[in-house]
Amino acid sequence: MFSHYRKSFYYALVVAVFVVVFGSGFYFGKKSAPSINEVALLNKTAPAGIETDFEAFWKTWTVLNEKFVSKKKIPTDQEKVWGAISGLTKSFDDPYTVFFPPVESKAFAEDIKGEFGGVGMEIGLRDEVLTVVSPLKGSPAEKAGIRAGDRIFKIDDKITTDMAVDAAVKLIRGEKGTAVKLSIVRNGDSKPIEISITRDTINIPTIDTKLRDDGVFVISLYSFSENSPNLFAKALREFIVSGSDKLVLDLRGNPGGYLEAAVDMASWFLPAGKIIVREDLGKNQEEEVYRSRGYDIFNDKLKMVILINRGSASASEILTGALLEHGKAVVVGERSFGKGSVQELVKITPETSLKVTIARWLTPNGLSISEGGITPTFVATTSEKDLIAGKDVQMEKAVEILLKKS
């Protein structure tokens, strides 16, 4: 759910060599392997520095054309090209880098615009298993009992083994009022649970505030939306007016959102110029650094705890990592999800698109968010028994720490 805009939509794309090779349709429809001269031409039209021998590719193409037998529909030459590009994309072994053939590309474009019904949860891959990052507060998924960390093994009658995140999202989303059935395995359980969720229009919540009887002020942030910086500023104003010096920022179940929102929020606690997050653009480019805007309205009397869990991802991890490493807050809860990458959507042809990971987020000290997420200062886990009893172990630990600092 992490979005980063630079005039184009960042969501994951890679330019494949096959796009260059097949872009003009020069080799479409060939029924036999190309000649030596054609292979040479193929290599000449590839990007500079690419000297790959495509003989094996064309031999496979020919053998499949001549020998493959199936009751199913044989793919057209154009569909074979899309399949080749998809295979190339998968070879990069990144769950967020995906090629979209025409039908999938159109569906993805509609998803970006929000023209869909859904269940209100963020999903990703953890240890190559489709996993719930977090259900949104008040969503159909949360009401049905879905939790952060649930592993999804079936969507309706489709097994999710080797299924891309985007393919899973497409299956889960659908017309408002219809139902989708998920087969999930929860931490500590061996048997799958089947949960049916009725799709609805999803309204993403943003923020809640509360002054507890013990004097601890709690800001619960559910997403990093476009308007969340203004809402966060109002929440901080409430905190100041309350007279409390003890703040809990609850980012549990927050799957992220806009980078700019995370930078703006961190700036309330950090002097101008302090690093909030680093953007690793790869070995061929210098990293980009995002720094505090220097609102820095709190002095050393502020006592702050950030709550995170397995559903805290991307922008939540950026904000948490910055305030933790600069010593502005201690962190309580569970290790965060570990979604620390930037994706860009690129048009390959008028009907197809590719989303590719173009950068990875690093904390101010250079920790890769994608490689393990953020580890809390104090680990606290809420058990099934605690949930049934309505006991919030993580919040209790946060309050305990803050009251001891009085």
C-alpha cells in the first residue's frame, strides 16, 4: 500500500530485453528458428552491452510449435511473447515486479483509480507465502476475523502457491455485495481456517486520538493518506493542549501510504536536515536522501512510544525507523512487515505495462527495511487468549514504560 509519486505512479516495473526485440513485431509469427543472420540482428537490436545468445529461446519456440499437444487452447504467437516477458520478469525473483499483458494491465489501471469493491486488507509475500499485512480498521476483512500475519493458502477454489500478489488481489477484489472465501493458516495453528468475507466499498480510515485516565495521550494512525499530515498536525495540537508529555503513536495494522506523509510527520520531532529515510537506487545511481523539514516542536521532556506489529509496513516502517534511530521514541510490539521498496508503473506497449522495483528504503543508519523490517526495542505479543479477554498487552507495555519515565 506504499505509494511514491514523481509525476508517474510508482508500483513496480522492469524493461525486458524482449520488449526491444519483439516491439516492432519483426519476429512475430515465425514458424521455425531464425537463421544465424537473424540471431545476429536480434543481438544487434538488444540494449547496449547485452550479448545474450537467443538460440535456446528460438529452439524452444520451434519445438513447442511442432510438438506440443494439448486439449487446451494453444497460445498465439503474441501470447507467447507476453509469456516470455512474464518469465523474464519472474527471473528477477521480486514479488513486486510483474508484467501485465493487455487484460491484466487494464484491470490494474482500474484498480489504481479505485474502481473496485474489496475486503479492506493489505497483502504481500513473506517467505514466499501470500500473507496478510494488515486488515484496515472497520473493514469487512477485520470484521470477518482476518488478522495481520494470516497466511492465505486458497482464494475461493484457487491454491495460492506461486501466485503473484497482484493476481491474488485481482481474485480477492470484486463486485460490492459478493463474497470471497479465504483459506488461511494462523500463527501457531496447523489446520487451515475458512473465512468468508463480503466485499464492500472500502473507505480507508486515517486517525483517532484519546487521552487516557492515566495521562497518556494516544494517537492511532491507520494509514498514510494524502490528508493524513494535516490530520496528524491537528492530533499533535490536541496532545499539546491536553497538557500531557506522554505520547503513544499506535501504528499497528498501518500498511503505509504516501512517503511525503511519513516525511512530514517525522519532521515534527526532528531538527531540520536530519535524515528520515534513504532511497537506494541501485549501484548505478547515487542514493536519494529525504530529510526533516525541521518543524521540531518538542523538547527533551517529550516521552514517546511507537507501537508496531506485523501489520505495520512501508511508510509506518519509515516513520518508526527514523524516530527510533534518532532517539526520539522507543518502539514496542512485534517486528514490522518489511515492505521497503519503491515501484514504478511503465507502459511497454499501449495495451501492456510492467511494474518494477526501482529502489529500496533504508533507515537513517542504513538498515534495509525490506530485509527484516523494524525490530522493536521491547518485544510484546498479544495472544489469542488476550484478544478474547479484551487485553491489549502491547498498549499496556507502552503505558508502563511511559509512566516509569515520569
